[in-house]
Amino acid sequence: SPDGTRIAVLVRDQVSNIWVWDLARQTLTRLTFDPAVDFVPVWVPDSRRLILASSRAGASNLYWQATDGTGEVERLTESPNGQFPDTITPDGRHVLFREDTTTETGSDISAVSLQTPRTVTPIVRTFFNDRNAQVSPDGRWLAYDSNESGREEIYVRPYPDVNTGRWLISTGGGRVPLWSRDSRQLFYLAPEGVVMAVRVEAGPAWRTNTPTSALSGEYFFGAPGLQRTFDISPDGRRFLMIKENYPDGKAGQNRLVLVQNWTEELKRLVPTN
């Protein structure tokens, strides 16, 4: 959360729900209870609400809910297409989200106003899959991943005038960009599972250095096309990662035990006479 006190997580329990981990109390509290799939939590700047995707009305659309458990879940968008929140603009006025369309444009990036009326505005709409939009904390740049080159790469555009420039950032593939808290670095995930970093040079124009490795390890990043599964703490000093339980793929594997003729076994163990 922006205030640094809580962590919103997706827990795949009986279905799929959003839970909140309190860092001070070391407690995990369930936030959503609908039998539909709730996922992709995004905090609002004051830490009082979470934006989320939910399939409770059919296709996954955007909703928000108070994090103290009060009030009702409020719907933000209505669409027959799947929609997934990516980020909130620094001024807290708009949510940028991905919409998976059935048209030739694939996945597009749009914004919905958090004030009424809930106006939806297209941001990046191409003939490719444009996903995982992230606006820099200073509000100047939009980073996202796109497969327009034939593989997923990281691109940056000016914001909000996204059509006035475009730069390729990654050099060997990349997805799920993440800005540092001071907007001076841009992180992203390389195909080999390494978090890469690009330093943004100060000035009116976009200038960066060559991407370098920032973090590697046995962490869970999800499949290509999914949302980002790592974050940076509000003080900008630490990464928040999901650690793989068994990185070697061997220990702790789930096993299925099949017991045949179990009724005869039950009779032997628990005779009825």
C-alpha cells in the first residue's frame, strides 16, 4: 500500500479472492467474498481503497472496494471484454487498465475516471497486444509492454500526450515494467527471469542508459501476458517478491494416491459384526 502498512495479495483458495496482509500485526484478512473470481489488486494513493478485476457480472470488469471492509463493492466499468487494472495516475484521478478485445486490435490500454461520470478514454490502441501500463510517479512517462516486434518488449511514451513519442527500452525482450519511486529508474522482467534496470537521465527529453541486471533469483513472476507480481516498497529501498517454494521443481511435488477396492479395506479395518 502507498502508506507502507499493508500488502494486497491474490489468494487462490476455493475460488480466487483478494486478501490483505497487515505488516505491523502480521495478520492476513480476507477482503472479497464473492464466489466469482476477484484478482489484480491495485491500491489508490490514499491506501483506503483497492481497484480490482472481478468476473461477478460476467466478463472481468473493474471494481473498487474500501480496504477496511466497510461499504459495498462498486463497479467502475461495464464491458463484454475482459478488463484488468494496471495502475492509477499520480493525481489519483484515473485508472489505466488493459482490455482484451475480440477485434483485430488485441489487448489495448485505456483509462477510466474515478470521478463520475466514469468516462473511459483510449490511451494506446494498436494492432498488437499492449499491456501492463505504468505511469511514472512524476506523471511524465508511460511504460508498457507490447508484442509489436514479434516478442514482448518494453516501450515508453510521453504522458498524457502518448502520440508525441515512443521509445524501445528493452534489448532482448521484456514485460511488466515498474518505476522507481523517484521516476529515475525503470525496472522490467527479462525472458530469462531477471529483473532489469534502466536509469532515466534528468532533462526535458527521454534519455536512458543500457539495461543492466538488477535482481535475479528463484521468484514467481507468472506466465507471459499476466500482470506484474513484484513491487517496490514506498521508501524505494526494497523489492517485494513472491518466492518459489520449490525452485528445483522436485521437492514437495503434489502426489495423487489411488486406493482401489477401498470398501473392502474399510470392512477389514472396521468390521460391522
